[in-house]
Amino acid sequence: MSETPDQAAEALRRGELILLPTETVYGLGADAGNPEAVAKIFEAKGRPRFNPLISHVADAVAAESIGAFDDKARALAEAFWPGPMTLVTPVKDVRRVCDLARAGLDSVAIRVPGHAGARSVLAAFDGPVVAPSANRSGRPSPTTFADAVEETGFAVAAAVDGGDCPVGLESTVISVLGGAVSLLRPGAVTRAEIEAVVGPLADGGEGHRSPGRLTLHYAPDAPVRIEAVEARDGELLLGFGPGVGDPRWSLSPSGDLREAAANLFRLLREADRTRPVGIAVSPLPTEGLGEAINDRLRRAAGHIG
Ligand code: TXA
Ligand code: MG
């Protein structure tokens, strides 16, 4: 089963859910202005209603019609959109991004995706589309069409097959509220890339976390053990770098962080299907894209913070 972007836009207009391919992960999409449709997302994912959603729009002009941008927000938008970055700004249009989509906050998270499939759906729909990752709450995000269908395909009226997600990790979420820029969720756009545009980031601290980031997350069924030197009895080892573990189960045999990000969630899911006693993961560098990969792994392992 796979529908066209036009059919997906039709489903959004009818208040139904869709599977939306993006460059980061597959999203579970709904019309951001339709509270009944948005409620179906929380229901399908089993997501707590205090966790707000990202509104996806076609371009920066559409973004500025729903959020209030200052100079720093504009500079970031210019540098990284379309692409794997989400900006949290004061909300401007509470009709097209309903209260439930924002979990009642006076801010809104906005992203202009770069994936051709997402862009076609957004162009055909012509309005903001909320789309959390298409996994059921707490589980690894789907990065292939088959995984997205398996997670929440039951809840959608249209599923757009956009192939494998090339980035494989969710977008970087950046708050640009009150003149300060802070990192709420590390992602494909790195800290260094952001600081090259807006200077040093504010230290967000506990109060500045995304509301959705406080619980065990991205977790397969098998327990995950990180920074593992080797597999223990019955564990499956996901290696990284030359000569570490079985190459078939390596995040990147050559030690490339982009490749590791693209493989991470898919391999966690595939490892889970072999029903191991546990999934052990080799240490990965913490710089650059490694910050986001290590963040997801810590949460998958239940090491929060
Ligand atoms: O790459 C992505 O961002 C994917 C694709 C589908 O676009 N979407 C995604 O959505 O990862 P989700 O719902 O899984 O993660 C959204 C994150 C959550 O941590 C949420 O708490 C945060 O963004 N967020 C949304 N609105 C916010 C707001 N107004 N203030 C602070 N954090 C917000
Ligand atoms: Mg998610």
C-alpha cells in the first residue's frame, strides 16, 4: 500500500492521518489546524498530551506566518532550511496551529523539511502539517517505509513511500525564545554548525528541555547496553569502526558518523527482531553528529539526562 502526495493531501483535508516521508525519520501527519485530527495522533502513538508537536511547512514564508521570527531565527532558517532543523518561536497563528498541537504552549515548533516526498505533500496541502515521528510512543523512530507502516500504519488513511530516510535521526530542535538560542534536542544539524551562524548557545538547563524528552525513549524491546567493549552471552553487538564486531551488525564499519546515524534506528529494530538477551552498542565519538547519536543511545538505554 502506498499513496501519492496528492492523495495524502486529500486525506489531511478530510481530517485523517498520513505517513509522511522526511529526510530525518517518517512522520505521522495531520492538519495542524484541526484539533480532532491532531487528537488522533496522540491516540495512535499513545503519546502524552503535554508533549507538543512539530508543524511542517513548505518554506520560510509559510513558517513566518505561523511563528514570530527574530534576526537569529531568520539567520538559522536561512542557513539550514529546507533541512533537518526545527525552530521553536513564539506562536503567531493559533488557528492554523491549534492548542492541542502546541500542548497549550504559547510557542510553536516549526520545520521546513528537505525531502521531496514531504515537500510534495506540503505543497499540495498548502498549510501546516503536524508530524511527530511515526513510532508508537517510547519506541525507536521508523526510518524505512516498512517500519513506519508496522508502527502506526493501522491509523493512517494514506501512506507515502519515500524510501529510506537518508539522515536517520530526528531534527535538531532549537529554541529561539526571548532573544536566547538554546539547543533542546541534538540532531543532524550539529552544535558547531549552529554556533557558526548565531554564536555560542545559551546553556538551556533543565527548564529548557523539550517537554517530550523526560522519559525512556527510542527503546527497542531488548535492553540496550551502551559503551560496550564486547558482547556478553546472548547479546547482539552493534559495532562501530574497523574490526569491531560483525560487519553486518555494524553502525558503520568505516567509523563514519553520518552512516551510523542513518543506520541507528533501523539496526536497533533489526537487532530486536532476532530476540537477543540484550543489545550492546560500541562506544561512538561524542563530537559533531556523535552528540545526537549518543543522546538517542543514552535514552534507548534508559540513561536519562
Ligand atoms: O525530524 C523530526 O523532527 C521528526 C520528523 C517527522 O519531522 N519529527 C519529530 O517529532 O521528531 P517528535 O514529535 O517526535 O519530536 C518533537 C520534539 C519533542 O521533543 C517535543 O517536545 C519538541 O519537539 N517540541 C515541540 N514543540 C515544542 C515547543 N513549543 N517547545 C519545546 N519543545 C517542543
Ligand atoms: Mg519522536
